Amino acid sequence: MYIGDEELDLFVFIGRPKDILDEYTNVTGKAAMPPLWSFGFWMSRITYFSEAEGREVSRKLRENRIPSDVIHFDTGWFETDWRCDYRFAESRFEDPEKMISDLLEDGFHISLWQLPYFVPQNELFPEIIEKGLHVRNFKGNVPFEDAVLDFTNPDAVEWYRGKIGDLLEMGVGVIKVDFGEAAPWNGIYHNGRTGFYEHNLYPIRYNQEVADITREIRGENIIWARSGWAGSQRYPVLWGGDAGNTNSAMAGTVRGGLSIGLSGFTFWSHDVGGFVTRTPEDLYRRWMAFEIFSSHTRAHGHPPKEPWEFGEDFMNFFRDALNMRYSLMPYIYAQAKHSSENGLPMMRALFVEYPDDPGAWTVDDHYLFGSDILVAPLFEEVGSRDVYLPGNHR
């Protein structure tokens, strides 16, 4: 074994898969239970740019009887796309607080994108540099062009919590905790440690601050995060990042979900249909059938993502799929509660439930949703697929 440090804390967990996951999450933390509304459908694309767009998509969701609980504004709610300043663009959001209130009254919680990196053109950049809220290099400067918030610095944490807190006080329901993977390896952090120690801890500090301020102000355990480390399962939900729009990307998403579930994460999601380019309609259909059997369900990525943009037949399928998910909500919520208390993944490898079945250990293309629903996604446009039925090896 080769390690980079002088010391190693080694934990050994012995037992059946459920025992190991339970004991591992006793050490690193159990997943908090998210609010009920978060298990509903999240409507998004990259990106809605205005109050008018947000109101229009909410109107069409209700008009077309598409069940939904969340509307997400991604990188475009600032005056300059991607340039996070924690303020709604005055030129495109006439009254954001009233918009949030109106949409909430109609059953929609609002999700907002942000990130902890600031380019020199960002109006917040000079303040961050002047107050020393960023990770430094050996010379005391920024390690690369962006200023990266230093979450080991109490002043930076207070500044950041103030920005996020203002949004939550306006009525925003959940913050998308994007990025977090680029904590500088060559950085010197406020606590005196280098990036060797802080790089992997960065996302868990980042996730925690947003989760804590959300719980303090909104009283709910919910973020939407991309990066994480051991223990990040305490701050649900993580999602799988920017997947391709291909059959192989869909298959890889299933394997990624099974993997993170075996790493202690109860709640995990993915962008239905993939993210990078326009989703082919057939792929969107098959991925949606997989998506509704995930702990959380979000349409996001390159536009269009709204079901009515693909025609009436597709929209009818989309509605039926979501109605199936909502009809299963008692099962989903009960399984979520049990899973969170026992360190189990909602998206569960077959061998977790059937450890005595040798064949169950070889399956990586279908899974159990909770303890009782077997899900076998279709990864090809035509044809059939084999499904392994665990527990029948005798």
C-alpha cells in the first residue's frame, strides 16, 4: 500500500453488504431525510434567463397537467450568464421575490444555481481579494485566474452564508451547489494546510455550509450538489453531473449510480436524457423510464427539455411516466426514510439485497429501487434485453 501521508487511519468493516453500509455510515454519517416535495419532478434546462420564462414554463406544466414540484434557474439568472453575483438580473426579473411567492403558491419550489469560483470580471472579485476570502498560493496570490472561496476561513464562510441566506430568505427553496472539484492542490488554506489535505475536503465543506444555512432558514435538508467526498451523503442530494446524450452515457449513469450507492449515498440523481446536446426523443423516453425510478427526478441540460417541445405523443408519455412516479410516492418516501436510517442506497445493487446469490454480484446494468422494485433500463432503441432475477439461483 502506498500513501502520501506519514499516518493512516484504517477502518475495516466486516459483514454482509447491509451491515457494512450501516457501519460505514455510522462512521461517516447517515444521509439526512430530504423534504417530501423534493421527491417530485424538477423542471430545468440550461438555462431559463428571465422571470417571464420561469412563469411561462410553470404555466405550461400546469396547463399540460405535467406533475412538478420544482423549477430550476441555472446559470442565467444573473445579469451576465455564468457570472455568479447572487443577485437576480434587474433587466430580466421585474420582481423576483413576488415571482418566487407566486410560483410557490402554485406548488413550485425554486432552485437556483451558483458556484464558489469568481472570475476577475465578476464585480465581487475585488471584494473577495481585498478581504482575503480566497485560497492563496505560496506567494499569497490566487493560485489561478479565478478566486476560489476558502471555506476554512471563518470570514469567507460568514460572507458566503450571508449571500446564500439572503436568497433563502426571499423564499428560494434549494441551492444548486455546483462544482467544488477545483480546490487548488497548490493552495495554502486559511487553516494553514495545503491542498494535499484540503482538496478532497473542499466539497464536503462547501456542501455543508449550504446545507446548514438552508436548514437554519428553511428548516429542510436539501441541496443539489455535484462534488463530494466520504461523508457528503449527510447533505443530500448529489447528482451525476454532465452526462452525454448517448446510450453508453445512460448505461454509464446506471453504473455510476450503483457505485455511489455502494459508497454510502442514499440519495442520488442524474439529468434525464443527458446534458451535453439536444436529447434524441427515443433516448429521452428510455432515460425517463429509468429516471422515475431514481431517488430524485430532474430534467436538465441542453434545450429543449420541456416535454411539450417534443410533440403531443411524447408529452403524453412523459405525463404518464411522472404520474406513475407520483402514484408510488408512499413507497418512495417510506423507502427513503428506511434507507436514510440504515445507510442504504435508494438505487441498490442486487447483491445488497441478495448477497447469497452469486449471480447478483455480477449485475451492473439493472438494480433495485428501494428493496422491492426491480428496474432494468433499456439501453438500445430497438430489441429486448436480458434481466437477471435475483434469489432464484436455487
